Amino acid sequence: MVDKKEPTVFLKIPLFRDLPKLDLYRLIDELPTETYNGGDFVFREGEAGNSMYVVMTGELEVVLASDTHDEMHLRTCGPGEYVGEMSLIMPKGRRTAAVRATKTSRLWVMTREKFNECLQRWPFLAYSMVSIMSERLDSSNEAAFNDLVTKNLALQKAYDELKAAQDQLIEKERLEKELQLAADIQLSILPDVLPAADEFSFGARILPARQVGGDFYDVFELKDHRIGVLIGDVADKGVPSALFMARAHALIMAEADIGMTAADVMQLVNSHITRLQKSTQFVTVLYGILDLKTRLFSYARAGHEPPLLLHADGSVERLPHKPGMALGLWDPIAVDENSLTLAAGDTLLLYTDGMTDCRDPKGEPFGLERIKSIFGGFSKLNAQQTCDNLLAALQVHQNDAKQDDDVTLVAVHVK
């Protein structure tokens, strides 16, 4: 016999609440029960169905795409609620969702045969079923719509993020192309081929810290069998320093052709730069004039590193120097003006401070003394070989550590 409390649960079911109590008692007595533990499936989506289940005790959840990343919770059913009613009115119908017990649950089971029998005994149950199914459909539609809106918002956010990433990628590619163009322009400013002379060889190397840099050099022919030798270092890196470097190089080259002394060129170029310059950038420069007949090298140093001189016997000296001022700070400036006559076998080395300051992975700088020591072994090399070997030694010391500054070398060797 049925427990007297069970009709109370069944009375909560809209489908049966209009049944007379005596008929309800009889119906409940006729229904079998099944028990499911938490996590057990009552039925799965897509299975053939022929039974409706009424919750006596426990709790069920209705889900779509169960046990997948796309699983969607539709609703939860407690005592008095039922699931699987569509299988009663759709012969050979498939379950449109899965039902899973969230905890131990006891269910009444009404088969299609039993339901058809109930409809014959109580025809009004058909109207109740249609009404309830309409409400259930509205609820499911609303849940599905809300889920669709949520997923559309997430999809729109993902699309916006993807579009932003694509825009950033396009901008990055554009900047890289512009930087490459700037690097090509900068390289075009530097000489492709150095002058050739019977008694001298000339060499140069440059290694920017970035795609474009602030170092520059030049070796160029002047009137009356003379050669101009130039090296400079803008006090910055990147595109701004590259632009400033191009201006400084062009001004020096323009004034050098007039035929003035190296010191006069420095003073005049400084006047141009301070008059035109609207930033705090400045550049250290060493500009010298080599007389090919007398081997006299006359130079002016505007705050740049003093040259090193390698003699034929392998000894190295740092040329005498006085304090000097970089170009672009103020006008007029004090420049360090000197001259020397090169002997047979001598090699003159000009370099930027990126050479001395370059550090290995432990932070130890290459340093002036290391340059002098390595440079001293190159007395038998020509100017270009000297620059190539010095830069190779620097890169071995650097050992793939980050390069903080541009490195430039210029050498003049007396054969």
C-alpha cells in the first residue's frame, strides 16, 4: 500500500492535482519506483524514451551535451517535479536532453502504456499536459536564449580581442618595415667602399645595438692628396639618434669639402647644430685629415674617445689628449686639436665607447686595456683585418649578452 505522505508529493504535480484523491492513491499504488545515486543518469540525450519519471525524494538536473566542455544546465527538479514527459506523447521519440541525479533520488516511473491508460480514464489530463509543456517550453527557450546571449557576448569579446591583436600585429609589421627602411637609409649614408692609396689601407666596421643606431663613420677623399677620416657617436640609440646622426654627418661632409682645418670644421658644424637643434641631443666626433704625401694626420676631437696608435713593434699607445666638448651642447665649444706623423707599419685606431663598455654575461666590460692588448697583436694586419678581428674578439667576450650601445671601428694602416 502507498505511504499516506506520498499523495502530498503527487499533489504538487500540476498534471495530477485535479485528480480525485482516491484515484490518485490508486495511481500511485500502481506505479513502480526506481532509485538512483548521485551522478547516475536516469537517461541520456538521444536515447529512445518511453517513460516519464516523477521525483519522490532527492534531486535531478536536466542538461544538454552532458559530460562535454559545452554542457549546459537547463533546470533542477525536486520532489513533485517530473522529467521525460515528451516520451509519452512522441512514440519512438528520442530524449532531447539528459537527466542526472545530483544526489540519491527515488523516482516513480510512468510508462507510455500506463499514461495512455490514464488518458482513457481521465481525458482532462491531456489538457493539463499541453499547458505544462507550453510553460516548460517557454522556460527552456528563455534559458537557451540567455545562454545564447552570454555566448554571443563572449564571442564578440573574443572577436574584439582578436581584431585588436591583429591590428597590433599589422602595426608591428609596419613599424618593422619602417625601421628596416630607416636602417637601409642609414647604411646608405655610410661609405660602400673605402678609398685606396698606395701607402695606406683603410678599414671600418659598425655594429648597431638596435636596428638603427647613432654611430657613424666615413673615410673620403679631399683635395690635394688628402683623406678625411671621421667617426661619431650620438648620445642615444634608435630612430631619434639615427636622424640626428644623419644631420651631423651631412653637415661635417659639407664643411669638410671647403678645405678648412679639422678644428674649424668642428666649430662651424657645432654652430649649425646648436642653431638648428631643438632637443637635448649631442654627438661626440673625431675628425682628422690625413696627408698622403707627408703621412701627417691632423685631427680635432669633440668629446670623443682618443685614438690608439699601434707601432710596427707591437707597442700600443693612447694618443695625448686634452678635455673636449661634444657638438650640440653650446656654442662656441673647446675642441682638442692634435696632429702626428704616422711611421711605416703604424696602425691608427678610432673607436666609439660602445667598444669599451660592451659587457659579457657576468657584466664585465671589454675595457680599454683589453682593446690595447688584443690590438697589439695585429701589427702585421691591414686596416680592415684589424677592424674585423677586433670586432670578432669583442663578440666572443660578449657571448650573446645584451648589447647596450653601438660599436664602431675605423682604422688607418701605413703599409
